[in-house]
Amino acid sequence: IGDHQVDPDGPDRDALVDEWVEVRNVGDVAVELEGWSLRDETTGHRYRFGPRTLAPVEGVVRLRTGCGEDHDRSLFWCERFPVWSNGGETILLLDPTGSIVDYRILTP
């Protein structure tokens, strides 16, 4: 899990596209993310990556909470409410078997 912005400026519900988390590939091989998921530890919000989602070598895929049109490096969850808590929480990255591959503890 790379960079993140979980508390954008303004009212949270009005800035859902500006709330995001990046999945960073630090390896030397591209990773197909189909079946992987990103979730919060406290409420169980879960985003499952679909087909043809590729984390490029030394690159990122940014997942935005709000709605928009997916493209190579930016995906849209299209949630109606904020996902990530401004008060701090843990973001989990799980592989297709459900094993935790990475996590990030967010502090307020």
C-alpha cells in the first residue's frame, strides 16, 4: 500500500473522488490484481479488483472512493459515503486467497 489521501479538504461526502489509496508494486514483475481486494479493518468495506487490473512494475494503481470512469492507473469504487475513517484505521491488501499481503495503519 502506497500513498493515500483519506481526509480530503471539505466535507467528506462532497469529496469522495479525492479520497484515495494507492496499491504500489515494488517488484520487478507486473502483478495482475484480479481477485485481490483492499479493505478497511474496522467496518469491512471491501473493494475487489476486477479483470485486467494490472499493477505495473514499480508503478501504482490508485483506488478512489467516489464515482468516475476507470482507466489504467485509476479505479473508482463508486461508494456513496466515505470509506476511510478520518480518525485512523488500518487498510488491508489481501490476495485472492484472503491472505494479508500488506497493510497500512492510518493515524489522524
